[in-house]
Amino acid sequence: MPDYDQLLDAEIKAFVEKTGRFYPPETASFSIRKQREVYDAMCRSFYAGRPENVRTQDFREDGLALRLYQNAEQAPVAAVLYLHGGGFVVGGLDSHDDICAEICGATGFDVVAVDYRLCPEHPHPAAFEDGQTALGWLRRRGAGRIVLAGDSAGANLAAALAHSSREQADIAGQVLFYPGLGGDHDEGSCITHADAPMLTRGDLEFYEALRPAGRDVSQDATFAPLRDVDFSGLPPTLALGAECDPLADDAPAYGAAICAAGGQAVALVEKGLVHGHLRARHSSWRAARSFARGLRAIVAMGEGRPIGPDGPGDDTAA
């Protein structure tokens, strides 16, 4: 078993400890409603507010709640569609509000957050369909170049939208933070980091069991993008995994598949980081560096510039 006392620095240990205060050992036995309450309380404890230059508006499209973030100081040259994490079970517009606001404030791009339907009440493909609805809404507003972005489950949805939109020239790129893309749970990082802080293999299996609701998703790339048989034509991609995470292997596996199909992808496994580390971006230099890496890629994609590895030599890249 990895020695997380050695792999994690003091800042990330403090982040893990603070997060853990909200999760008693019996959390997995809680009702879905109670689990959502616990998650929302945890997210509120890390809430960093919105930059002063960001204004927001809430909209509804075919019953789907959307939040638009706009930078008051500059006209956008692109837009970001952001899909939040939470295992397809928890989270919403408020859980990632400050992250979306900071993306908007730092890039100058419009950002749209999606309150997609959650499991188990709304199994797959409900969340994916809501992502499509949000993407259509952005297009009808004349968004121009669109960068798809998300963390964890949201990164899965962003990638699924990229696969389903590969013929659409307006998709400028995708930025995926610690994505869960459907890698094998019986090998690699899922075994090595099966009991990692913040996310375990058992957690993954709990969440994943809720999504299909009996459907055969074994070949469904909208459920798990790594199950696609064709990785050609995908937009420029930055996939950022976390070293101490059972999902760590998904980012490099996805980047390698895109590169093998002739596309452009950079995949980094961020050393010393854990799943969910975007919430530590104001308390950990490692998490701040990862977030900044994603922001630079979003700007480059939105402006039509190529992305580079932009990482220290000890990161692994596809």
C-alpha cells in the first residue's frame, strides 16, 4: 500500500483532514439525500467567493438550470461549458460556483455551469443529455469557440460531449481535472490506490453501480469515453490526473488514445495530489499549480493556440 504520509505534503494532508471532518465513517450508509447534504456542507466550507469582476445570471433551458458567468471587464472571445464533479450523485450549481467564477475571472471567457440531473433518480444517459442541452443553449447564444471542462464525473461528461461533437468545429478543446473515464477497476491505479484519501475503489464502485440502472453500457462511450473505439477527430485535450487517486491512470490512458489516433493531447499525473484537489487551490501550492495549468490551457484553446506539456519533468505525459 502506498505511504500517503510520504506522498502527501502538509498542505494536502490538511486539506484531506478538513474534508474528512464532514464525512463520518458510516457516510456510505447514509441516504442519498443525507449524502448530498454532507457534500454540500463540505463544499460550503471551502467556498472562496467570486472575483469582483464576475457577474452571474441563472437561466432555464427545457427545465435544466444553467448559471452563466461573465467577466465585466472584457468581451469574451470564447466560452467554457463546465460540468461539476460528484460521482453523478452529489453536487450542483452551488458546489462548484467559486471554481466556475474563478475560471471566468481569470480567462475573461463566459462560463456556463450545468445543474444536470443526478443518480439514482435520473440514471444514464440523463446527465449526458443535459450536457447536450446546455451545449445547444450555448450555441444558440452565439458562443463561438467552446471549451469543454469538468472535474471527476463532470470531466467524464465533458469528454462524452467531445466524442459526440467531434464533427463540430466550434469545440475548441477540453480540460479534464482528475477525470473518471471508464478505466479498468481491476488493475493499475485502481488497485494501487484502492484506499486512497478522498476517493476509494469502493466509492467508485458504489457510484458506478447507480448510473446504468440495468442498461448495458459495456460499449457506451457516452457512459465511459475510454470505451470508445474511435479517438480520431477529438479536440485538443488536457487531462490532469492526481497521483494519489484510484482514477490516476485514466488521464494518461485517454491522452495516449487521442495521440495514437493522430490528435493533440497532453496528459499529466499531478504528483502529491488527491481526488477533489481543486477545492484546495487556495491552500496548496500543488493544487494551485494544477488549477493554473488548466486555466492556461483553457485560454490557449479558446484563442485557438496549441497547448504544450507545461509541467515539471517529473510529471508523466502522454
